[in-house]
Amino acid sequence: MKIVSIVGARPQFIKAAALSRVLRDRHEDILIHTGQHYDAQLSDVFFAELDLPPPDYHLGVGSDSHARQTARMLEGIESVLLDELPDCVLVYGDTNSTLAGALATAKLGLPLAHVEAGLRSYDRTMPEELNRVLTDHCADVLLCPSALAVSNLAREGIRGGVHLVGDVMYDSLLRQVQDGWLEGGQLAQWGLSPQSYVIATVHRAANTDDASRLASIVQALGLLPEPVIFPVHPRTRKAMLDAGLAPSANVRLLEPLGYRDMLLLESNARCVLTDSGGVQKEAFFFGVPCVTLRDETEWPETVDCGWNVLAGCDVERIAAAADRPLPEGERPLLFGDGHAAEKIVEVLESDDPSHS
């Protein structure tokens, strides 16, 4: 089969790398990079560390309003799809690149597969929620990371073409562990030791574009008793400067980190604080308690079993959640067995979406 894979942001590079390694053994995989994440620290380093081949097409869209960014992606993706006429188009996750790829594919009548289908936060004010819902309703093949994702689709009347395959991000993480990239000794480059710090990430527009929410989160980080390692997204750094927010002395601001450095810091942290869906999952995979700096999550399973707490931007809730004891009992196996990529390729081959 000829497959076109569409990516544009950091989480998609991780997912596409895990799947591409399997796809390219048996099929032609053509990669489109929309350019949604274009900074070297947010894009190039991930291609290098994940052994993801350079994109066959780079649209260079860059940053803009949601409408203009998505419109430019639509135009560029449609042109490539008309030239390539693939047997199937793969889109990943919930970004504007995902939605643009889904719409362009559906309008051309080409088969569409959605990796990480069925996630719901049920907050329609989030652009990501709109993107994932619309993409799922365009898709012919829905590749779900969890049983809850399958149930979410069924509640919306989507039952055909739905497959429970597990999470390709888990595949990718396991490979890094097996390759020995996450040894705690490497923490010395930051002067850290295991369990001696927490790590925080903030990038969602709901937090960065609301000065009062961002101020509360920064205040909460300053109340924690140990160093807080805070790799700062460019949008977050600008928002902090615009709001005149100066973190406490225990908060160490870093430039955005590559995939391996983030996994290293997450896996050895005492606690993770984040508004990222991907980082929530990675904390769960590593058995590190997570505090989600939002009022909802796409991964409620991690909350139900105690490894994740929704704290929003409430200063006291954040501090209390970060100080909670470890959950009792073993972590459940929620997101597959680390072979999601193989299962996805098997689904595409067995269903043959070009003729479904």
C-alpha cells in the first residue's frame, strides 16, 4: 500500500516514528510535515532523536490564527494528495494538522485512518477537542488507544471501522527504555538526582492566554519544597513576560527539551505537573504521580486509578496534589502492550481501507 502520514507537532512526530518503523518494512510511507511546529527545538530535534526520516513534503505553514493556519494546511495537503493518490491517509492526535489532513482527505474521497481516535475531554472550548471530534467523524478507520476511547465512539454512534490497538506513544517510550536512554545517571547534567525534583510543563492556550490562571500556576510551583524543572514553551515564556510573572527561586526555567531529555526528567521526577495530554500518559507509564493543570483530561482512566489528579489552576489544590502519597496497588495495563504499531499495520492490511 501507499500510505501518506500527516504530522505537524511534537506528539505527532513521536507517534509517527513508532508507526513508520513498522510501516516502512512492508509499505510505502510518505510523510507530510505541515510546519505547525517549526522551531528546531520543537521539530528538528525530534526527527533526529526518533530516527524519523526527513519529511517528503514540508508545507512550512508556521504559526497563525486557527482558521488561517488550517486553511493553508488544507491547500497544501490537498495538492500533495492529488499528486500521490495514496491508498490511505494517516492522521495523528488532535492538532490543526490533524483536522486539516482529515478534511482534505475526506473531501477527496480518500480513505482516512485516525491514530488515537476516540479521546474526549468533553470541553468544546478546547481547539483540540473540536479537532478530534471532527476527525473521528470523518475517519474510515479509527485506531483507539484504550477501551474507554472505543466506548466514547460508540456513544456517538461510531461503531464501524473501530479498532482497539493500544497506544503508539507507549511503543516509542518502551524503545527508549530498551535502548538505555533513560538511565538516572544522566541527570547530572542538570545537577539533579532521582526523586529530588518535580518537572512542570504548561502550554495549553487556556492556561497561557489567561494571565490569572498562569499566575496561579506559577505561584503554586513556587510553593513546592523541591526544585521545579520547567521547560518553557515559547508561547508560555512570552505570556509570562507579558504578565510580568517572575517565578520563585526554586523554579528553574529551561528552553524546550528534546524527547529523550523530557523522558529522562519525567521518569526520575518525584512528581509531574502538566497540562499536556502526552505528558500525563508518560508519567503514568513511568509510575510517577501526575498533577494535571486543567479541569478535565482526555485520559480519565489515569485519574480513576489514582495516578493523576485534576487540579486546574487552584494554588492549594495543585500543592496538595503534588504532595499526595503514591497510589496503592499495581498500575493497570490501560494502553496496550507496546505493540500498537504492529496492530495498526495489521488493521490497515486486513481492512484494506482503499477498498472498504
